[in-house]
Amino acid sequence: MMTNVQKLADHGQAIWLDYIRRSFIKAGDLQELIDKGVRGVTSNPSIFEKAIAGSDDYDADIQRLVGEGKSVTEIYEHLAVADIQSAADLLRPLYDETEGRDGFVSLEVSPTLAHNTEGTIADAKRLFATVDRPNLMIKIPATPEGIPAIEAVIAAGINVNVTLIFSLAQYEATTGAYIAGLETLLLAGGSLVGTASVASLFVSRVDAAVDADLAKLGLSDLRGHAAVDNAKLAYVRFREIFAGERWEKLARAGARVQRPLWASTGTKDPDYADTKYVDELIGADTVNTVPPATLDAFMEHGNVALSVETDLVGARERTDTLSELGVDLEAITAKLMDDGVASFAKAFDSLLRSVEDECARLSA
């Protein structure tokens, strides 16, 4: 019998797992999920910190690398790259089977480079060469400095997972960078067939912020709509942007659409269904990256039905109503992006401290 995740593929949506850990890969757990329909993996510094500091999976490698005189940053990168390569190798058959549509693993550029265009470009190229897997996606944040970096990295034929998108303006800038990058690549005589990208729109954090403002206004009836409405309106723009002659010229040369990816889809409010941000955002040419708990919940009782293009009129009306009530969605999403950049940088610092602590513990 097909799993709920496998059923999603029939609706054009791919589920990626927002989790990685060495024992999870080596014990066969990731392969089991791939067999059940998971079609990709995403990672971030917080995930790696929990994996490295919360297990002894990496002790032998850390001891060896300390003995070789590697720095803390070099040790982290060695550990992360090895896990990414292993996950990519497990997903490679799917990548080949889908001709490069799925089977990707994402690795983030250093969060310290979020406001450094040239540094981001250089780090993206270095990481892509270091991992040396065609099904690697480099995660780059959609900051003002990240947008031109995304264009340049796509123009170099490197797969990009654009992260930390919250607003429609950010989303449109992201799609513009992707299309412009492909045009540059095509003009230079490069192949568009092997270059892929997703645009990661963060979901649950929008509800958390908007709901807090609505609570202050005593408007509980509008709670729990903003995040999904925001994502649905982005999907409308997706359909509009990846149409017309400019895009068709690239499509004829082998380009694929930059799929919207729904991120931060674990439910934070206990009043909401634990599969809310999967059930309500199912649609063709989309990806949903989920933490393990959300994946388990969706496998067990998720609702598989096309939903991302339903109630679009209501989505627009509710979004307009928020503005009329003084809930500034643009200001909220701008702050969420700034907070997200700061949070990723903090997580990266914490990750390096954890690696440093592990080095000291194992050396002692």
C-alpha cells in the first residue's frame, strides 16, 4: 500500500526531510524513508549541532582530526561534508531516475556571510566542489546581498536552495535571480539541464508573529491563516512568473522551474493540527521539507488532497484585512528575515562551540 508521502508525488509534490545525522544514515533509517517516498534532505547548523553534540557518532573522526591539527571550523566542515556526501549517495538513484528533479541534499553556506555577496559566491563554489556531488544544493539566504549571489551561483551552474524567504517581495527577487542566472548560463554556452533550484518560503514563523499581533487586537478569528495565505499567494506568483516567452525560451533549452519549497513546517502552536503546514499546501511543482516528527504525523494521519490553489480569493481578502487592521505583514516578514539570519548565525556559533567542546573532551 502506498504511503501518504508516496501519494503526494501523484499530486506533483515532493517531501524532503529536514534532518541529518551519521547514525541515521549508517543504520539504514534514511534509506527506509527514501523507500517510503522521501525525495530529498535539507540541513542547517542547528541540525548538525544536535547531531554532533548529542551523539558519539563523530567521536572517532573528531579525535583523528584533532590529531591532524585541524581547526574547529575545519573539523565541523569535514564532519558535515562526509554526512552530506553519504546522504547524497543514497539519494543518487532517485536523482538519476527523476533526471535531476529530486534526490537533492542541501548544505548551507556559512551564515556569517549572509550580508557578503562575494563571500557567499566564493563559499558556494568551494562547498559545491568539496562535496563533489551533482545532487548537492547550496543554501543561500534571500538577503539583499544574497540575491545577486544567487544569480551568480546559478550562472555558474550550481544548484541553489534559496532560504529564509518570508515575503512576496523576497520571493519575486529570488525568482528573478534564478531566471537571470539561467540566462547568463545559457548565453555563456552552459547547459541548463543539470541546474536546479528551490525557493524556500518559511511558513509557521509567519503565523507565530501575526497571531501574536492579532491577539493584542483581540481578533482570534483570523488566527492561523496568515502563513498559509502568504504561501498560497506566492504560489500564484510562481505560476505567473514561470510562464510567458521569457521563461519558455529557457524551458526549451532544458531549464526547470524553481519550485517553491515550504520550510519551517513543524507546527509551533498546539492549537493547530500537527500536519497543518503539509495538508494545506499540497500542489504541483512544490516541495515540503519536514522535521521527523511532522513526517511521522503526516505518514500516520495526513490529508492528501490538492490544496495550495484552494480558497485563493479568501487568501487575498484575509491578507488585505490584516493590512486594514494595521497588521503590517511587510514589516513582520522583514523582521522575521532579520531574526532568521541572526538565529542561523547564532546557531552556527553554537555549533562551533559544541565542536570545540567535543574536541576538548575527547583530547582529555
